[in-house]
Amino acid sequence: MKTSRWLGVLALAAVIGVASPAPGASAEPETGLAGRGCPVLDLGLAWAGDNRAHLQELVDSYGRCGRGGHPLAVFDWDNTVVKNDVGDATVYWLLRHDKVRQPGDWSRTSPFITAAAASALRAACGSGAPLRTSADTGCADEILAVYGGRTSAGAVAFDGYDHRRMEPAYAWAAQLVAGYTEREVRGFAEAARAENLAAPVDATQVVGTHKVTAWVRYYDQQRDLITVMRRAGFDVWIVSASPQPVVEVWAGGVGVDWRQVVGIRNEIRHGRLGYTLEGCGGARNVITYIDGKRCFINQEILGVRGPRAFERQRDRQVFAAGDSDTDVTFVRDAAALRLVVNRNKTELMCRAFANADGRWLVNPMFIEPKPARTTPYPCSTTGYVDSDGVPGPVLDDRGAVVPDQSER
């Protein structure tokens, strides 16, 4: 989608502050246009419309060839930098290799798991013997069902949570590796990564009795963008709602150091991951999800502590990229440019297509893009989900209702 007010980005360059480089950030040699040493996006990689030109303008304006400094750029991971979900890929690998540990009492695994889900897991998986999910299809199927949000009988698996700060099913992917060390979990992720990168596009596998996705690919365009940004001096971070050690492993494939990754983090006791997760902003039950992503960016990258971490820190973050409603808050926080990979997610696409300040770019998925939505997004009625899970209208920064938006 063409950005109608691109010149505003250049004007912002004169007034926006930039983040300091984080510990562990590394710089690569500059490459690009002769005589300037300015890194340039690969002209051989396809972007929609004039998205590449706008991204190059951002790099030139904020990077070393412009104002300099270390401007902050934050990327979501799953389906933003890669096609498919690395958390899913790791859970499938765990189940196929009997790596999920028997918790005994399944209600220990999450503060939000329902009695119905804990009972279903106990019935399918027992409570004493080690789990053998590679062969025990009933147990594997029930774990997959709960991971999907409902038991195999259709009962709600998780409840009682803030829908803008927590998604217990995502959190459960991290809680399923409780009892292992971080190093062991990285090993699991490395094995799953190797399998998923080697598998052909559209490959499937059987976990329990279910056929599930068996492949992941890096988006060449996003790898190139991250490389160019880093060479230009940007402080590039990955913030994801997949488990921390898993994303650390995958982030290396685009040159991002593991210390520049924020994922779902388990508390560690006696060197091993526990079921309890690290919170944010002084709140316990928060993960890198919607408003929680903003909190963790502010807390872990910008050093903002306490409840203020849930507040927008204006002009601290220059660029953001995401693909889902889970990313909408931190993507909105980017002061200069916001890149959306279109997966037809309602709230995010309502805001991106409305493009109220002219700083949104929309790009189809780089691999197997979704078909265009044939009916308008219900922005004015049910496009937003509040903390209680109740749908309502999407509101802009002034509090006005965002009109329904069509694909374009």
C-alpha cells in the first residue's frame, strides 16, 4: 500500500530521539552505494508496490548515512520474519520425541488452565508414568487440543486472563518445557529448526493422530531488511510470543544476537525452567502479547520499570514490523514507519488500511500470500477485543471509531 504522507517521516527525523545500543549489539561492515558506504536493500527481492523505496528512505534517513545514532527497530518473529510458527514447530518436535515431562497434576502447568482441561489431560496422559507421546496418540492428541485452546471434547481449556496481556495457549508452549535447562531447550529448538528448514514447502507430519505443518522458511526480504538495518546502525530486536530459548536459536539465522531477543520467559529455579513465567511492568501474568509486547519492549529494551512500561514511550521506537493482532500495540508505537505482513488479522489490518498518519506499509505474505478478504473488516463493530475478551469497535488515537476497511 502506498504511503500517502511519506514526507512526514523525513520531517520526524529532525525531532525523534533514538535508543541507545543495547549490550551485545554488534555492527557489521557497511556495504552499498559506491562513495557513500550506505547499505542498500536487494533490488532482486520483490516487495509490494513502492514498499522497498519507503524502507530504503527510512534506512537512509535514520541510519549512518542520515542522522546516525542507533535507532530502534523491532520485529515480531512468527509469520513476520519467517513463514509459519517456530513455537508450534518446537511443540510438535517435543511430542514426537517424548520430551514433554509428566507434571503429575496438570493444573500446575498454567494458572489459567480450566478444571475441564486438567481433567482431560489426566485422563488421557495419566499422572504418574513418564509421557510417551510419540506412541500414545491419545495423550498427544489431548495436549494438542489444549494447546489449541479447547479440550478434545470441546471444553474451554483456559480462562480468567487479561486478553490484552496474556494468551495462555501461547504461554503453555513455554510451560511444556518446564524441568529442562535453557541449554537443553535450545537443543530441542535446533533439532526442530533443522527438520523444518530441510522439509519441503507444504510438508506435513503426523503428531498423535493429527496432520500438522512440518516446515518453516525465513523470508528473504525480511532477512535482507534486518541485515541492511543492522549495517546502517539500527538497534534491531526480535520480540515474540514464542518461548525465549526457541526464538534465540532461530534469530541467529538473520544475524540477530540472542541477547537482542525477547520471548516468553520462564522463571528459572536451580538452573531449570519452571512453570511460572516472568512478568512485566510489576504485573505477574503478562507475556509478549498485544499490550504485553509494548510492556516488554519498554522494560527490557528501553529500561522503563513498573506500570509505566505499559504506557506508550513516544518517539523511542522508530520502526516496527508485525503480522497479527498480537503485534498491534507495539507496531502502533513506531514513530516513523510500520510494516504489516497481511494475514487478514482484523484489528491490525483495520489500523493499517485506515493509515491515519500515513506511516503504515502493507505487504502480502512473501511466501504463499493469503487471498484478499472479500468482505470489509468489521472495524466499526467487532474489530477490537478488550481485556475481558469482549469485542467492540476499533478506535483511533483521538478516540474516533475506525470505519470498516476493505483490502487494497
